[in-house]
Amino acid sequence: MPSVPVPLVTLFILFILLLTLYFRDRQYYRGAIRFLFACILLLAVGALRWIWPAASLMLLSILLAALLPALAWHCFSSLTSSRFSSWQLAPAAIVLLVTQCWPPATDVALFVLYLSYGAALIKVSAQDGDQFIFTRIGEASSAAKMAIAAGCFLCFSGITDLLVTLEFIWHDGQFMPLMIAILQGLMLPFMALAIVLAAKTRPEVENSISMPPPSDPKSSQEHMALCHQLENQLLKQALFLDNNLTLNLLARKSGIPARHISRAVNATHHSNVSQWINGFRIAHAQHLLQTTDLPITDVMMESGFSTKSNFNREFLRISGMTPSQFRQ
């Protein structure tokens, strides 16, 4: 029956993705790893229910399903200014209450829960990487992309549950196995692509940046002055060499709100703060490559980068060549 193996294939692929992220950089991908582990646990309990349909497994499955969106929000929003608080567990508590008081409405409640959290994650992540002010500079864009992927996953899961519920209402579950197989089959290629991208991040040449519309001259001058002030502080104190530097930390050290820094950098340099900071880091790396015999890995660490993939990608984006080619 197609409904049994396909969820198991999904479970296996998620497990491969979790291991890939864990061994690649478990510290960097810690939020995504927690979210993937929760997804795997939920799917494993669901698969076990097919073999052993016990009431206790049903309750555990509902509990995990209700907590998963809140966990996803916690994993990613804790890196932004939209911090997680205990009251955000209230929707999950409401779903559990609905499960006990009005069981037929459980699936609808879960659909609303998943769609709400998924849309919130996509909204907070789609603006720009500078929203992730507690993420290390240079990794904010990747964190935003993973958060968007998690939000899309939640929305897709919620829609899947709703479709399965409607199928039960209309056809008494006659086509449910085939529907689950089709829906999860649609998701498998994207999961496989995520594994490939996580296993090997290819450096990319700098993309063309569309010029923003003309701005108020006075505002432009203020933004330029603010950027000049920040640049002097970055160079004087060598803040850009700190691989744990975040936008929030930069805001505290400069006494300038994070949103003002992001707005000024975007308006003046037409880039986000991460790309701007990485420009100083790459310039420092170029100097080390030209004047020392340090291994490229040491140059990477001395220049404020924490992952080789990010260093190579940014070096190629700014220099148009790899670090090895530049040294030669």
C-alpha cells in the first residue's frame, strides 16, 4: 500500500538531512537541527501508529503536532528581534484543549495553527537577512532561508492535514493512502534538493543588485554619515574580525539601533549588513594572502569567518576568484 512506504521514505530523507547539517556545522545549524529532529519524531510516531494503533500513540502524535509549530518559531525567531515568549505556547494549548473537548475539530485547529506559524515565519524571514540580529554576521542570510523553508514546510503540512480531513468527510478515507503518497511525493524532491545544498554550498559570483528608487538627499547624507561613523569604529576597533559579531552586538557597541544601521547600509551601499561587513573581512583576508604564508583555513579564521563555505562564497562574490587563485 503506497501510504506506508512513502512516509517512511520521507522520514529517512529527513534523517539524512539532519545528519548532513549536524556533521557540516551543528552549531551553525542548531535551530534547523532541532526543528528537523522534532519533525522526525512526529513522523516516526505517525508511522508507528500504522503498525500499532494505540490510543497513547494517538495522544502523543497530537501533542507533538501541536508543539511543532511553536518549536519552529522558537528555533528561528529567537535569532531575530521577535523573541519567543511563553505566551506563544497558548495556541498549542488551545489545540490540545480542542482535542479533549471537541475531537472532530482537531484537524481544523491544527490546520489553523500550522498555517499561522508558517506564515509568521515566512513574513519575518522574507524581509531581509538583517532581521536576524542575533545571528553571526555572514550567516544571517542563510538563517533567513532556512526559516522560510521551515515556514513553507509548516504551511504545506497544514494544508496536507486539511485535505486529508476533507477526504475523510467526502469519501470516508477511501483515497487517503493515495493522497498522502501524492502529497509527500511532491515534497520529496525539495527535501532531496535541501540535502544537496546543505552538503555542498557552491560559491556564487555576485548577483546584480537593482538600484533603489531615488531617496531624499537629506536622508541620504544622514545615512552616509552614519555608515562613515560605523566604518571608522569597525576599522579602529577591528570589530569585523570577531566571528561572533552580530547586528545586535554591533548596535550595542555603536549605540545605534539595529534597524537604523540596517537602513543606512542598505541605502548607502545597496547591500545588507552581512555583505557590508564581509567586505572588510575579505579585504583583510586578501592582505593576509598577499603578505603571509598562512594556510587558507587560518586566513579564514583570522578574517572573522567561521565556516569555509561562507568564506569561499563571499571571497568569490567580492574578488571574482577563489582564495587559492588570488594567492597565486
